[in-house]
Amino acid sequence: MPQTTKKIDLAITGAAGRMGQRLVALSQADGAFKIVGAIERPDHPSLSRDAGEIAGVGPIGTPLTFDLRPTPQVLIDFSSTDSMRHWLKTCRDRGIAMVIGTTGLRDADHATIDQASRDIAVLQAPNMSLGVNLMFKIAAEIAKRLGDDYDIEIVEAHHRFKKDAPSGTAAGLAESILQSTGKKKSSLVYGRKGDEVPRKRGDIGVHSLRIGDEVGKHTAYFAALGERLELTHIATTRDTFALGALRAAKWLAGKKAGRYGMGDVLGF
């Protein structure tokens, strides 16, 4: 008889939200996962309903709950910073690997993730898109090779409902450039306003647009006198991020304790 591959037990926070529903639907379509936990806030009106029905893929036998009853191999979190902290503690206490796609994290949150990664495998990325993470690496290499003779500006655009600015992706893009060039965060300039704000050599501008239903667009500009290079990533559907998170969950399942990023998934 053919040998069947054991599915990865998966839990999803915010399972009734826009991202959560796509994670449920796409994980079912993938076939490599068994959803054993679909989590929402305690006052959510859809508690106890089947998570698959909420996601539009039919019953999957897993109801929406406010707590995590089984112990999955991996938990995927796209929530708020407060919620992320709660589920990170839960994962650490129960030995669950965690994929963190929540944005708006602060230095204290990253320190907490570092501590948790001593005991469990944690993969955190400001953007789960495979293309965006490759963009980070390419932008870092461009900045390193071109040097300060080229002005660098980062422009990001998202839908009108996005809470944080600049986006976590723009921050990740800026960080990759800072690391490759040896610059400090003091080189970052967030927008410009005033009568005397000329560009300083070595500045990295970061700008945010909030427009309509834009899913996500990020452009890194590298410009000198006479030429300009533009590196752009455009997301046209949230499925991009959900599929990246699921690929990360597959990669993370069974890994030893440590902190990982999408670069590890992509092999760089």
C-alpha cells in the first residue's frame, strides 16, 4: 500500500478575519495541513461555527474558539502586537513552533521573540511574500554596490485602513539596506516638510501612502545624476502573504529552537 504523508497540525489566530480565512482556505487546498485550532477573540460573533464554513470552503471539523485546546506543531499569527505576545507565551510554554506575520512590532517585542526562540522555533518576518523577501536581499546588494553617490528613497502604499506607518515591509527593506551599508537608523528620514530640507548625502528617505484598497506596493529608488534604478514589488492579493506563511509553516515544522526568517526558507 502507498505510504501516506502525515499532515502538519496547524493553528491559526484571527481565523475569521480576512487573512485568517484565506489561511484556512489555502491550507485546506494545499493538503499538507490539518487545522486543529482556529482562534478568535472571546467576543467574536462566529465562535463555535466551523472555521471552514466561515472561510467558504465547507466544513473542516474545527470550530472557531477563543482558546487553543489541542497542541499543534505550528501556529500562524497575523494579529495585533498584544495578541502576538499572548500567543508567543502560549507557544513557548507548550513547545509549539510559531510563524509571526504580525506587523508593528517594537524593539521590546523583538527581544521577547529572541527569548522565546531559545526554547521553540520562531519564524518572524515583516512580510511573508517570497518576492518581497527576495527584494530585501536584492535591494541590500544594490545599495552596497552603488554607495552614497546614489540617493535611496523607499515609498510604500497600502489601503486606507492600515494602522501602522511606515509598513513593516518598508521598515524591513530599510533595515536590509542599513545592514548592507553599515549605516545607523539615524540615516532614515521619514517624510520631509519645511522650507530648508535638502537631502543629505547618505540619507534614506521612507514615505507612506494610504490609498483606497491598495493591497501593497513597495518601491526602492536608487538615483544619481543621470540615471535611476527602481526596484518594485506589487502585491495584488492577500493570498501572496498567506501562501508565504504556509510555506514558512511547512519549513518550520520540526525545526530546532531558534529564530528564523523568510531568508532561511528561501535558502539565503
